[in-house]
Amino acid sequence: MVGRVLAAGVSFLTVLWAGGVGLLWAAEPYLVFMTGNSRAYTAPLDPAVFQPRLFKNHDGLTLQSVLLKHDSSTRRYTILFCQPAGGSTQVRMIQEHLKDLFALGYDVFAFDYRGFGSNGGTPSEQGLYADAAAAYSYLIDVERVPASRIILSGRSLGGAVAIDLATKKSSAGLLLFSPIDSVPAVAERIYPWAPARLLAQNHFNSAAKAETIIAPVLYFSGWPDTYMPRADARVLFDRFRGPKRFVETGGGHHHSGFTSAPDLYRGLTMFWPVENP
């Protein structure tokens, strides 16, 4: 009798586990990209700061973007910002972070991936990489920003996109805010009961790419961060081979680097000084 009860309990738990695993597998596109969030928490763009731009990606889709540009003729660095999951130039928090970078003396260019914000298309790992490459080409070809003046930047998933771009394009370096090491690794931390590495359809494997990058890297890690705990962030940081600096801040995963403007400025000017106009 006891054996039957135990067997029934095990069977029930197995079915429950299998159902949870199946649900995770089916929901992966939402969990990775969170495109619905890119259309929530929105705010109108301040025309005094944001200059709307449109450009086409390599698939012919028109992508929304914004340029924050200083009026002086000084040849400033331009930060090419890659959005986190659920991010968009329409999202209030993203706008505030872009304005913070602009206020420190840098020009800033941010774009929305396919399927994010008001853009058409369906996001995918390779699609996001292609969108970032198209944004880079737009800066080079249309805005006439030299590659040596482009800082590749991103938060979280966008950090992985910026890291991928750095393996393919020349730049002044990488500015990273809580970048993920890979989707499967993050999933294992959040869902330790699931075989995340077997389920993952998107990988965004920054850990494998970091050791090929010799450009300067400024890495901000926020506390507390369940996606990229301090120890894991350090492991990823240590893989970069060029000049680099690791900065621990508050703000957790979503606000790392933006809790102290002086700390952000000191980190940025270590590699990319602001020239007085």
C-alpha cells in the first residue's frame, strides 16, 4: 500500500516536472526577448534631447532609433546602445539611462530590434545580431562616425549583442552593463530544476566570444543580481583579453552603472575621455 502511494506520488511529480519543462521550452521566445515589455512603461520622447532616426536592417525592415547629439563640433565618442530584453527607445527607464550617458558628454545612438517597440518582424538571436550590425553601419555610413569613435554598449541581453558585434566590427571598445554570459547559463540559475542547456534554442554565448576580444572593456556589475551574480560576472569579465575595468555598483541587474554619475563618468573617461568643446 505504501509502495503504491509512493509510486503514485513519484508519477505525479514526474508529470508535473515534465509539464513545467514543456512550458519553459514553449515560452522561451517570450522569456528571452520579452517583446511585450518593450511596448509597456512607455513615455514620449523629449524632442529637446532625442532626435528620431529610421534605418533599414539587412532584411529590409525599417527600425526605429534615436540619436542624442551635442551641438558642438568636437569629435565626441558615440555610444551605440543595444537594448536589454524588453527594452525599447520608447521605455521610460531606457530613455533615462540614455540621457544619463548623454549628460556625461557622449553622443548616444540607440535602436529597437525587430519585433520590439513599434518595429515589425520577429526577433531571433541571429536577427538581433543583424540589427546591431545594421545600426553600426548606419552610424558609419550616414552619421559619419569613425569606427574608432564608436563605443559598443549594451545591458543584459543587449550586452551579449554588443559583445557579438565587437567580434565582427572595429570600435573604441565595449561598455557593458550586467551583460549575460549566455541564455542557458542564466536559465540554469533561475530554473535549476530544468535541463536548461538542453532546452535552449537561443544561446547568446558571450562567454565563448569574450576571449577573442582585445578592445578595452568597461564592465558594470550591479548588486543584487540573480541573473548574473558577482562570481559569475567576474568569470565572464576575466575572459576578456584587452585593457579592462570591473566596477561593482548598486542598482541590481537593471540599473547597474547608473546609481552614481561620478562613478560612471570616471569609468568612461578611463578609456574614452571627453574632449572640451
